[in-house]
Amino acid sequence: MAASINGVLEQTLQKSINSCKLLVVGAGGIGCELIKNLVLTGFHDVELIDLDTIDVSNLNRQFLFRKEHVGKSKAEVAKESALKFNPNANIVAYHDSIMGPEYGVDFFKRFALVMNALDNRAARNHVNRMCLAADIPLIESGTAGYLGQVTVIKKGLTECYECQPKPTQKSFPGCTIRNTPSEPIHCIVWAKHLFNQLFGEDDPDQDVSPDTEDPEAAGDAGEVALQSEAKESVAGGVARKSTRMWAQQSGYEPEKIFNKMFRDDIRYLLSMENLWKKRKAPLPLEWNNLPNTAQDGDHSAQLGGIRDQRVWSICECASVFAESLKLCKDQLMNSGDCGTLVWDKDDEPALNFVTSAANLRAHIFHIPLKSKFDVKSMAGNIIPAIATTNAIIAGLLVMEGLKILSGNIDKCKTVYLNRQPNPRKKLLVPCVLDKPNPKCYVCSEKPEVTVRLNTTTMTVHTLEEKIIKGSLGMVAPDVEIDDGKGTILISSEEGETEGNMGKILSEFGIRNGSRLKCDDFLQVYNLNINILHVEKLKEDKEFEVIGDIAELQAQASADNTGPDTNSQEDDDDDDDLIMEDEPTEITTPSRKRKANGASDADLSTKKLKRSIDANCQEDEDIVVL
Amino acid sequence: MLVTMVEQDSLTLTEDEAALYDRQIRLWGLDAQKRLRAAKVLLVGIGGLGAEVAKNIVLSGIKSLTILDHQQVTEAARCSQFLIDHTAHLGHNRALSSLERTQLLNPMVSVSADAADVADKPDDFFRSFDVICATCCSEQQLLRINDLCRANGSLFFAGDVFGYYGYMFADLNQHEFAEEVQQKVKAVADAGDGDGEPAAKRSKHSATETVTVKKTMTFTHLKDALTIDWTAEGMAKKAKKTPDTYFITRVLMEFCKVHKRAPRVSSLESDKEALTKLRHSLLTALAVDESLVPQDFVNFCFAELSPVCAVVGGVLGQEIIKAVSQRDAPHNNFFFYNGVNGSGMVDLLC
Ligand SMILES: [Zn+2]
């Protein structure tokens, strides 16, 4: 251990390494490498927390794990493996979520330093808030393929993780998904929605039936005569709830579901003639009369390919559809009366269902078919992670940590790992840390945010789940209406405000200009939400977080093509007159919280910069649904 | 016939391999993975940097790794050599002591260890490897192995870490590789054809397509990098723009040449003194400004720091993977990492 041998490290640093206590959040790709580096450097008081268990696809990079560990706790196994590097180290492992109520501010305050090796934004937001509340320095990290980044967050000194708005998930207009798909991804999104409609939690945003309000269809829908059966199940609020019920009533009969989704609904779409004036019209499929297709689609079906890289024929799709439908139905039945399934890319029937349904729809709309291998990437938001990138980033994490422990936090940098060196020869690009954003809705003096929504349609449940928890990152909020009466809208105590959940905001007098006081006890975080009432938002959005954030968001998207004004490369080498290509920004994927463990590496940070000369190859790695 | 067997073998990945290498195949593709699984690699020297390289390339799924090292496990190895069980192996041979844990990283790779001194190995020995990565070697051995790699058509890599400093060098001779580039495609003017998606709804993707282009890059021999004439015209300016770790490394290599070993903590003060003197004499001999090597570098160059090994070994490992899979532009010809100021640069020095 470096810190136990005199002469390797400076004495003061050696001392603080020997005495300090560290928290490592995440024992995955970066986490395994990090633990190794920490123990070898001489840290011997380390606590490690990870909720995940080991999967076989982790083993190509998470080198503390082996085949016999599959299914076990990452934190526990990482601890055991790391102890072999230094049997005297004191490592505490928690197989748990860092977002749990046990890990409050007092827990965080015990550490000199927190290091994040996470793969999702929700947990990063949470740890950010906990470290702000405990006033402890946080080192944040992330990788995606060949790219990576490390940054340092310290209350009052630097930007926090949430100072700049993150690019939101890429979404597609509802009418593209429901009526006029033109790319494989549109069909995959539709198939995932179908899965959720049939087996998952009901989400009105995920309707799979034809959208009669498509502006392009210009109201010609429904005027054409249709079979009554088809008509009954589409369009409007009635149909929304009924996809699931209808499936149940029909006993999840594959033929019936197939003919409704791939024949009747397509016929209905054909009746919306305006849609097909400039497009090639879809061709309905019939269960009893499937076309004989060779394997078309991409070319990876060649000799020597991986089994899952072969593209299925339409007949195969139909039989996989029927088979996986049945298996998913069985899973649903086994999950009890009100049970629902959560789509998981690693669940074989769920992936087969989405692959087959997406390809059937793709065939109908003359879109290239995709292999199961590719569908898994696209539907599962897989960001491929590799050992080398993780190793480099974990090394850089410790190097930033050593600066902090030497008392030189002012020398810390955000460091980007590029794919190719920039024109100044830098493969690692250090940038100065930005100052906190005074309008940040997390770390500013008086956190405040404005949300645009329809107060006459939104339920308290949606406000809590999608806005306060989903978008604003609270874990257990208490919400009070600032109406002079102190009306409690949402309580973090179980059962106290259950009755409010189904009610509409306007029933509580919430209207344009209302103000909500939110408080998360665990995060020691208070936030005021100003409500702006609107009848309808563009692209069928349910809400929009605006105000200063919106300005920043607009700026962030402009930065995609323009110069990044936020970070400056740390370089005093100004005799170099070559103009540097401006770094660009790529969107960082994130995923819904309920899909825990679904993606490999959600990029930590607000932006991952790289030189333009590195091309845009990484875009294919980053698919956001 | 051997060739046919290899080809057949490299044609199909088993389902086990597909599952294990799933994520990286999604990144670099099946062809790259097939090339990796045919690669026979020799790693000379397994200190902290060597351990990182071994880990990275064994995880990636090469065909075989031979670890060659005649040195013994020392106390300083505990700073970064995680493939050795230090409670059991102090004073034992490093290669043999690293074998078990290296093999456990990936049972599909054939790993072997050899306790001989690289200097005693006949030239023929090196012929059977596709890649040779040399660490902890004398300058003389580095130049010899580079020669042999050129003669045998194998890929040559070298690297070392001294405390906070580290470098990687590559000589891939004439290297052919494929690179994916985004090309603009002419927008389809006629909306009446095939898919006929209205322009407004057409996604941005349809405006570019990814094409694979074949490229060639020429590398130079390590000796060219070590015999640069810094007195030539314009070279003083070039020296200023050269990463300082190049000159720091040169001083440390000089130390190793003179003392037949790397600086070590057991003779900390005298080694520091010797290094300070070498800084002066070597930089004077090279005719470059002495200030190119910071005076306090002697405080940061003992043992191999684990996070520094991770950074240099990560870059070196990825360069080996890149070169073997013949995908993407390699770093030509040096990567330098300076953990004191945090710079990580690629530079062409010859
Ligand atoms: Zn902030």
C-alpha cells in the first residue's frame, strides 16, 4: 500500500490517507476498479454500497467478480475480493440502495470524502443532495464506451451535479409512435408500450392504438366505416383503459391480440387517408395468412454471427410473439391480483415479446427489421461499458481524491477522457470547475422552480410521481400548499394523504400562480414550486419545468452545435494559435427509476465533451427511449 | 492444416463467449472480438503497470497471454501489483506469483508464466507472438524487442510507471485499420419514392450515414524517439511543446541504465540525489532547457502508484485491443501521463 511505505507519497497526504474514511457508492464497472486503486493506495477505512447483484455480462470488466459469483451482491463480493489486496483493510459492504432512509445526513457526515461510481441519474441526484447537506466533497464519475469523465463537487465552491439542466430523455411524438413510424426505434418504443399496456403499470402516455388526434390526419379519421369491433377498441379515453381489460377478457389469446394489433388497428390507420398521401401505406398482417419472408433486415445474420444477431422471418416473429405472450401472461398471473410486470431487457420472454412485436410492426410499415441483439441495445438503453475506460476513470477519480486530501481542492478539475487526442495533444482534457449556479434549484440559497401544467387534469399522484420525484429528484417529499392555510397535499408518512392521490390539483384550489412548498426530510432539501396553468403543452407533454431552467435548457441544446461556454479547458499554453475545435455535447441517457438495473452506465455528468475530430461515432452507443 | 483450423475456430463465437463479451461486442463489433480471440500476447514485466495491462487484455478475451518476468516480489509491489498474493509471495518470482489470479480473470484465455530473464531469451522465442508489450525492461532490451517485432511483423508496445509518472509507446510499423466516419448523405429529393416520409418528420439520422474507411498509419522505431537531435533547427520550440513526462521518463530511464534498477524507497535519499544529478547531466547532454523537468520530480517518482498504473495501463490496454482488432486510429506513438499536474497527452516523437 503506497501510504504505508515512506517516500512514495508526501507525508501530509500519507497521513490523511491513513486516517480518513471514504464512502464509495457503486460497485460496478468503475466501482471495482476504484476499490482496487483505493486499497492499493493505502486507504483502509472504506464503506461500499451497491444495490445490484452480479450478472454474467458484468464479468468482462468487473474484474473482482467471477462466474461463481453470479447472482450475489456486488458490494459483498467486491469487499471480499478487495480484502485479498490488503487483508488488514477495514471495508464495510452494504447490499442496499443509497437512497434508503437509513443513509441520512448523519451517515454521510462520517466520511471525509464520497466517491460516486453510479450508473443512473436518480441516485446521482440523491447523493449530490446528501453531500451538499452534509457538506462533504463528492467526486462524480461516468463512462460510456470509450469516453469518460470525472468531476468534483463541493458545496459553495463548485457547481453541484444539478446546477446545469441535464438533457432530457429523447422522446418521440405520440403520433409517430402510434400512427406513422418510420424507423426501427419507433417500432421498438411502440412494442415496449404494448408490453406495458398488456402486462405493466398503466400509463396513459403509452397508448398503442391509432391516434385520431394526429394533426396530420386532419380529422378524416373515424369517418370511414370500420368494423365495429375495431372501432370499439381505439380512440379516446374509453380505449385507453381497455387494452389491458380487453386482453384479459380475450384470455390473452395470441391470435386475437395479433389480429387486433397488426391487422385491425392497421386497417383503422389506413382509413386515416391523409397520412398515406405522401407515405407508403402500411400493410396489415393476418394471423392465418402470414407472408413467407426470407430473413431481411441487417446483414449480421452471416455465417459465424452470434445467434441473437440473426434477424427473424415474419413467421418466426409471429410464433415468438405467441410464445412470449403466453410466458409473460403466466408471469403476470403468478404475480398476484394487482401485480404488474416491469419490462426488463434481461428477462427472456419480455425481450422476445418486444423483439417480435417491434419487427411485426416494422414489416407492416416497410421498416428494416432488427435482430434480438440490436433490439436489446435499443430497448434496454445499453451503453456499452469496457474495462479499459472504467480503469482510466477510476484512476482519475483517485487522483482527484488525493488533491482533496492534500488540502488542494482548489486544484481539482473536471477531466474528460476523449477517444482521440484534441489538437493540443490532450487525450485527457482537464477543465476548471465551474462556480455554483446562483439559480440552481438544488444548491442555491432559496431553491425555487416553475412548473407548467394543467391544474384541471393533473392528479396529485402524477404531480408526486412524475414531477416531484421523477423530475425534481425528491425521494420522500412532504408538500404543502402555500395558501395561508397550510393545506397538506402530500405527506411522506404512509397513509396520511393516500386519499388525495386520485384527486385533481384544482380540487385543492391549485391554479395559475399557486405555490407549493416541498420538503424532503431525508435530503434536508426544501423547494418552492410555482405553478403555471396551461391548457395544453406541445407534443402532448404532461408538464414542463421552466423559468431559469428553461433558459438554460434552450442554451444547452444550442450548445449541441455551438461553443460550450460553461467549461474552459485548463490551459495556459496560449501561444498556440491553432483554434481548438469546440467541444460538442452529447445527450446523456437516463432511465426511469422503476427500471432499476436496466442500463449499464448512465453518464454521470451533464455533458460529455469531446473534440469534433473524434467524429460522432459514439452516437450509436447512446440510445435513449 | 493449421491455418484452416484457426480460421474455422475464429468464425463462430460460442454462446458463452457471446454472453461474456456482450457489452464489448456491442461497442467494437463481432469482427474485432474475433480478431482478439486469435491474438497471442507476450507481456514482459509484471509490476503494477503490467498487472493493469494483463487484467485489461485478459478480460477483453485474447487467445493467450504469456507473462515473462525474472524479478522478485518486493514490498513496493504492494502499491499496485494486485495480481500477487503478497502475504504468500514476498521474495518469490513475480510472473509465477501472478499466474493464478490472472487466469481467474478469464478462464477462456490461456495464461502462462515464465520466470526467465528476457535478456536470456533467444530471438526465436519472440517469433510466436502477435503482440509484445514490454515493461520494466532495460533500454537495451526495449530496443532489441522492438527490432525483433519489426522483423517478425508483430505489434510492439512498451511502457512504464514511476510514481506519479507514466508513459506508453507503440510501434505498429505500417498499420492498417478501419475507421467509421459519419458521411453526409444527399437528402432524398423525391418524396414519392419508397418510404416517402415527409421532410418535417424525417429524423436527422437520415442525413448522415456511417461508412467504414480503411486507413494506414506509419510508426517509427523506439530508437528514433530516443535519439532525437534537440539541437536541430526548430527543435528548441518543439521541446517546449513536448509533454514534460517525456523528459522525466528519459531521466528515469537514464537512472535505470546507470543503476541497473529503478529508483527504490530503500535508498530514497541517495536515489533522489542521483536523480537530481542525472536531471542536470542528461538534459545538458540533450541540449534542452533543464527547467523542462520540474525540480521536485524526485519527490513523485518512487514505486508505482496504483491510480497512475490504472490510467496508463488503461490507455495501453486499449491501444493493444485497438491494434489487434484493427479498428480505430491508434495513438502514434507516445501517451504520457503526469499525475502531478494531471495531464494526459499523446505525442509523436521521432
Ligand atoms: Zn447546484
